[in-house]
Amino acid sequence: MLAVVCFPASAGIEKDVRHLSDTLLEGRRPGSRGGAEAAAYIYRRFEQMGLEPRLQSFKTDKGVCRNVYVVCRGDLRSANYTLICAHFDGLGLYKGVLYPGADCNASGVAVLLDLAARLQKDGRNYIFAALDSHSDGMDGAVNMASLPYKLSWVINLDTIGSTLAPPNKYRPDFLIVLGGKPYEKQLEKANAGPKLRLYYDYYRSKAFTDYFYNKASDQVPFMRKGTKAVMFTSGITMNTNKPEDSAATLDYAVLERRAELILLWLDSL
């Protein structure tokens, strides 16, 4: 295993969140002009890293959607990949009201881009995928799962930027890791630096844990094919899927620590 060069996540995380949730992108509704602009932005961000992005286009009842992904083959001895994904679509404009979708899920895409920049040359095989059309039956994830790659892991980043609804009011610097309990030892070791409060269930609810891990997020189509999956989230807040979900409401210092924890844990796999 090659050592990952660890350094604080740059201001790029906040910059990406603010761009993706800007009025210019109109909330990134699947099939919309704003959704296409978001895909183009992510494509350019991958190119700026020296990567070669690919588009996977597909049709839904809302129009043409597109996943944006890159394949990093660092280990020629292995045909297996770790897929790191985050959906970039949002609710868009509804009756003239903008739903910016900063936490859900510009935050996940920003961490995805940060990890791609930092892991692309660590000597292992990764696919970094920004998925469209999560809100329409996880169509982006379903289409991504149809590609002929052998996946060892799926790491899903879904709504990961807020500290507004901590499971413990005294520890807003937390992270929920669904599917992470079998890897608790490695996760806690990786957490020695970030020092987050880690939870392996969804607000101590078995029903909600099952719902968000096994039914409601983009790891599900891959899990149905037998791939191991972990979902990282900071949970639903009073702003989720509302016009109030703006870039100004996120906690970027904690978001950077969350990105660091994920990076260090991936290095331990």
C-alpha cells in the first residue's frame, strides 16, 4: 500500500459547493439546463486535475441526463476498482423558487472532487463518479452499475456538509457511516487526526438506518450486485430539500475533517 500524501483539504471544497449551488445552475434538476451546466462544471474540474473524464448519457422522463466519471488505473495487477460516488442533481426550480441543494448534494460532489485530486496517483484503482438523476429512482446509480467494471467497494457521499442536526448536541463535529460497523477498527484508527464523533447508525434508529442504507441512496444498485458499500452522511436537517439549503449554511471546517477521515480510511483498505 502506498502512503497517501495528507494535507488539509483546500478551499476548493467550499468553492465547489458554492458554484454548484449558485443560482446559475438553477438547482441542478435532472434533464434541465442547470443539470447540464453542473455536469459540464464537474467535467472541467476533473480535466483541471489532469484526469480524462467520461460521460455516460441516458434518458429519463425529464430528459437527457449524464453521469460524469473518471477511471484511475494505478494497479495494473488488479482488475478491481473502488468506486467513489456522489449524486450532483437537485430539485431545481419549482414554481419560481430555487432549491440550491448545497448540502444535498453539492457537499458530496465537492468531497468527491477533493478525493479524486488527492487519490488519483496513490497506486490503486479508483472510479470517481458524479451521478445524475438520483431523485428519479437513482437512475444515475443504476446506469453506472450497468458498466462492466469489477468493483470491490462502493463509497457513497450523500449529504455530508452540515452540522445543524448532530445526534449529540454537544458534538456537532460528527459523521454518520452507514455500513461502516464491520470496519469500525480501521475507521477509528483513521479518525485519530480528524477526531470526529463517528456513528454507525442513523440517529440510533434501526428503521431509518435500514432505509437510508438499503433502500434510499446510490449505493443500493451496487449492493444488489453484491458489492460492499459504505455511505457517508451528516444526515437530514431542517434545510434538506428546501430553499434554505444554501452554501452559507454548511460547516466547511468540519466538512474538511470529514473528507480527511474518508481519505485516511480509504488508505487503510
